[in-house]
Amino acid sequence: MTEQDLSLVRVLYLGLSVGVIVFFLQLEAASPRVPFDNQRHRWWHVGRNLGLLLLVILFADLVVGEALLQAHRVVLHSPLTGLGAGSWPLGAQVVLAFLASDLVEYGFHWASHRVGWLWRLHAVHHMDPHLDVTSAGRAH
């Protein structure tokens, strides 16, 4: 995957993510599961959760993400894995990357519920009194 391809994937991912969040914020405003006392309280809640999400994204992308991007050389270009994805079409590479990242995320989330110190970090996500689309971003 070239740098240009990677940039395109990042822009598409960001656009889709923002679009989904905006759509569900509008849907939830029309019919909230747990109503807020007032609009100011709702926007404080949304701002806090999205702020936490932004910090997580910055940390994940800048610290963890860059290391994982370098790991692709080992996984995808090593004769030991037999993947040789560099010669695969871009669509197949995107699907493979999505499946791999989803599997890693599932494993980390599973561990976050079972490993004590990870649970203490992850529990913030489960303590949101108003569950909405921004609650997923409520994490350390």
C-alpha cells in the first residue's frame, strides 16, 4: 500500500466516522434513551466524550499506530507468512487490513474485561450514565 493509498483510506475512514457520529447524534436527540436535563448538559456530555475520543485517537495514531504500520512489513512482505499482500489488489488489502484490525481490537477488548489493570482503564467506558453514540469513545 502506497502512502497515497494510505492517505485515501485515512480520509475515507475519518469521513465515515464523523458522518456516523453526526447521524446518530441527530437520531438520539430526537428520541433519547435517557433524556438529559437540558441541551447544555447534553452538549457537555457529547463534548467530554468526543474529547476523550480525540485524545485516544491521537495517542493510538501517533504512538501505537505508527508502530503497527511498520509491522505490516513483517506480516505482509515476509515469505514466512505467505501473504505477499503487496501484489494483491487494493480492495483485497483493505479487506485484509480491516479484518486484522478488527480481530486485534476484539482481542484487546476481551482482555480489557478480564485483566485487572486493563479493566481499571476500560471501566471508564462502561460508567457513562447516558449511553449514546459518543459513549464508545469514552475511554482512556
